[in-house]
Amino acid sequence: MDSSPFDHDTQDPASDGFDATINVDAAAFASPAANSARASLIVLAGWEIGKEIEIATPSVILGRAIDSDVTVHAPSVSRQHAQIELVDNDQEQYFRVTDLGSSNGTLVNNTRTPTTRLQNGDKIKLGDVLFKFVLQDEIDSQFHQEVHRLIHYDQLTGLLTMEAFRERLVAAIRQASPTTPFALAMTDLDGLKSVNDSYGHLAGRMVVGTMGKILRESVRVTDLAGLYGGDEAIILFPHTTLAEAAEVAEKIRSAIADHQFDHDGNAFRVTISQGISEFPLHGTTPEGIIAAADRALYAAKSAGRNCVRLAATPER
């Protein structure tokens, strides 16, 4: 039996290159509330709903800048927006949030404040992004992680939903520059209709789920794969040229072509076609770069399928 679609989840938001990340590496400390609890922020609105960010160091800076301890990809959040820190004196320990001169301010329970002591359950608003500060145990944490998965990931393939993927693509465009390109691939299984016709739609569903697993196992840790729709996937390759992305795409193509599918005693194979575009060479908007990759995908289909094609260089 195939493993869960999340068993090999290189796209877990905690390790997502365009997601909230705690960039410091220090030992977690005991929560002041209880030894079994830990301090976290849960996103309630304005960004990645359900996302849990563990406050695992005595001082954490939240902001839009990529070098913030927690990078929040929202235009209303300042580059260095606020700091959450553990105050530890002889009498007690508690957490405090401090605004760092942000443009839109830091609100705690709807009150704008320069600095304030945090209580369990307080709501913190940075620009349009609303967090809830919680002291929670492992069961609570697992609940929030599951909620996040259900919202942002397709449950059959383990890939990001298109809505969640697009948020990351928009963030990648904001971060990119002409000297730091990224690549994007559109993929489509070859012959899925034949599988459905020959072996039934349950077999086709199994193939799509396995495709997601192979994609997640084949991409690099920094890459992001989403389900575009049906049996079409979309992959973001951060800080990657066309040629570099083509190497990963070829690995994916080979892995799927070499995989033998088995359903109800029937063994068969399928292949995948892929088209790749590059930002900003082929587009500077989500729609533009996706359209360029889609045209390259069509070229791969026209070339006989089971191949990778690169978007054509635009005429100057």
C-alpha cells in the first residue's frame, strides 16, 4: 500500500522557502506557562490561515524581509515589523511584543501598542495579518498542523492547492530581481484518459496520487509543487535558471516513466510532459510566466510527449 501523501513532504510550510521560517537555530526553551507547553503564533487571517509558527528562541523578529526570523509575505507588513521576546527576570517569565517602527503599527486585541506583555490567547495584528498567541501542548500543535494541511494541501497528491501555490508564486515575484531569476514548470500526465478507459477511474485516481508522491520525492527541498488541476501540476524552482530547472524536470520525467503502476492485478506505465519558463525572461506576472510554461508544455505534447521543453526566448 502506498504511504501517506505527506510521508515525504519536502513542501511542509515550516521548510518552505517562501513561507514563514524561523531562521535561527537555537535550543527550544521551556514555556513560562508549563513545561509541557510551548509558545506559538497561529495565523487567523490575512496570510496562511492555520499556519503555526513556534517561538523557539528568546527573541524573534517578524517582518516582510527575507532575513527576518519569521518572514511574513504580506505587503501590509513592514520589512522589520515587530519583535516577540521572552522576558526572564528573578520573579517571572513572560512574552512581550514590541513594534519596530512599522508603517501600519502592531495591534494587540485591537489596540495599537508600542510594546505590551502577551497573555495566552491574545490576538496580534501586523498590517492585515492576524495572529493568535498561544501556549499549547503537542496535541494542540498537531491539530493546528492538520488544519493547515487541510486548507493548503491537496489531500490526494500532497501537493499545494493552486490557491496556496499562487500565494507563493506572488511572493517569489516580489523577492526576485533580474539578477535572481526563478523557473516555473507546467506538467501534464500523458495518457491518463487511456488509463481511465482501460482500468477505471479508481486506477486514474491512483495514478494522480502517485504522481504527486513522485513529484514531492524528486524536487529539491527549496522547490514548491502544486496541483494546477486534474492531472496537471505546477512547480516553482526558486533562484534557478531554465537549464537548472530542466535537470530537475528530467529527473521527474524519468522517475515517472520508470514507475510501474499496479491496480487490481493490472500493470501499466504512464509518462509526463513538461514545459518550463523563467522569470523575468518569459513574464513578470503570475499569469505571464504560467502562460509561457503552458505554451512550452504544449510544445512538449506536440513533440511526441514524455519530454521536457523550454519556453522560447522572446523576440526583442
